Amino acid sequence: MNSLDISNIRFSTTKFREGYSPDEVDSFLETVRETLQFWEGGRAGGLSSESVVSARFTPTKFRTGYDQGQVDDFLDDVSATLLSYESGKLP
């Protein structure tokens, strides 16, 4: 996974079941993208894999939100990528 992947991610939306606040998720993903850019440039980024795992978003119901399962799965991938950088397993 790289910073470009973050820029291109799209999540399904929900309306009549719980989702995550799109504004909060989008803001967090921008921080993730910036963090990956730092790592890609050879410098440690601002977020840790642990902070991605512990991220929480305001749930939505009866208004548009991002599919929680999709967001959670994607953040698991982000966390694994950051863990690889932190452990020195990615260039």
C-alpha cells in the first residue's frame, strides 16, 4: 500500500444502517496519506500502526455514512503497512 492508494480509496455509503462519519474518515485518511508519504520519502510519519488500530469515528444512522466493515478492513491494511515500515521491513 502507498500514499496513492489512500487518495484513490472509495467506500460504499450507508443511509438506513449505521456507518462512519464521512468527514471524520476522510480527515483521518488524509493524515494516513501524509504519513505514508513521509515513510515513502525515508522519514518516519506522524501516525503509528497502533494509532490506526485505535482510531474511532462517530457512527451515523439515518444519514449518509461510510460502510463500517469496508473502513475497518482498509484500516487493518493501513495498520499492517505502517507496522512493516516501523519494523524496517519495507524500503
